[in-house]
Amino acid sequence: MRRMDEPPPSPLEGLEFATGADPAASLIVLHGLGADGSDFVPVAQMLDLAAVGAVRFVFPHAPMRPVTINGGYVMRAWYDILADDLGQRSAREDEDGLRASQALVQAMIEREVARGIDPRRIVLMGFSQGCAMTLLAGLRCPLPLAGLVGLSGYLALAATTAAERSDANAAVPVFLAHGAVDDIVPVARGEASRDELVALGHDVEWHAYPIAHAVCEEEVEDLNRWLLQVLA
């Protein structure tokens, strides 16, 4: 039986590590379609956040589910992909799946708070599908977060964002990065998401790199600098 002073169990399986004892900040990292939490451990290990103290990195595994775009094959996915044209904002979205994973991500945030982390010291980060979930859950989170990091993804359920956005995160800073030759999620989709967030009043730092659907060293360096700013 869990003691009353213990944090609730994680709602998802995954990996985690801390850069020191008694972390005072958390970075929750959401992987892309078909990957798992281990995918971004090497990227996290490239970051140097010593200036802000010990940081806990949390890498949840998405649920297993059939993915329509991949012929119904069951894989780790935050939501179903219903169409093969991710370049279109109007493409059909799996709203039920998105909402279900939004609740899972919110539970991850609340677990970090229960473990003693001030929500203003929590950064939510994601790649591709994980980016979509980061923006979806982060903007709607009722707790004020330190920042949102979206890599090679897009703003999901964009039409409802303005109405559903939490006052607590109406000014949350956002770091967006994208490959200029991304052949999975076209850079135009990322640029449109950037423009929508700027129109809502968010401070968005945008970067495009000469890469495809991936992460590069320069991107990690830019991210490191931004994280030091929002966690200072």
C-alpha cells in the first residue's frame, strides 16, 4: 500500500534519470510514432543543464495501438494517424486518441508535482507525435509550466486551441524546431503551427535546420541555451 506522502505511481511505463540528488526541475520527453521512451535518452544526455541544478528526465512509453496509416499495425503511438497527408492542417485527426493521451500527459505532470517539483520548473518536450501531444497537453494544462518544446511536429486540434487554452499557460514560452527538408511532417506544417501560436500571443523561438525528420547537434545546442533560460 502506498503511503499518503508518496507520489502516485506513473500512469505510463517508461524510463527516467536524474542529473543529481533532489532534482528541482523535470523535463518530460514524449517520443514519436513507433519509438519508445529510450529514443531521446541520448539527446537528453547531450544537454548540460548544470547551471540550473539537478534535473529529472522522464521518458514515458506511449500506449500500444493500431495505426491506420501503417495498415493497422500495432505500435507505440500517442494517437492514431488517419491520413497520409500530415502536411495539411485540415487532415482528419484522431480526437479521441489525442484527448486520451492528453489525460495521460497531464497525469505525468501531476506526478512530478507530487514528487516535489514546482510546475514552473517542469518543461514538456516532444518529437513528431510527441510534439503534437506536448502542444496539445501543455497549452491546456491548468498548472503553469516552465516551457514547451516541440520538435518536428505540429499543433494538433488547432481549431480548439484558443478556446481550450489554460490561463495558466497563456504566456508559456515555446521552442519549436523543424527540419527544412522533413519528408514526414513538412516544415510548412511546423511554420503554420508557429504562426498560430504567435497569433495567440506566445513567445515562440523558431528554428529550421537543413535536415529531414530528425534532430541535429546544432538543434540540441539551441535547445540547451533555451532550457537554461526558461529554467533559470
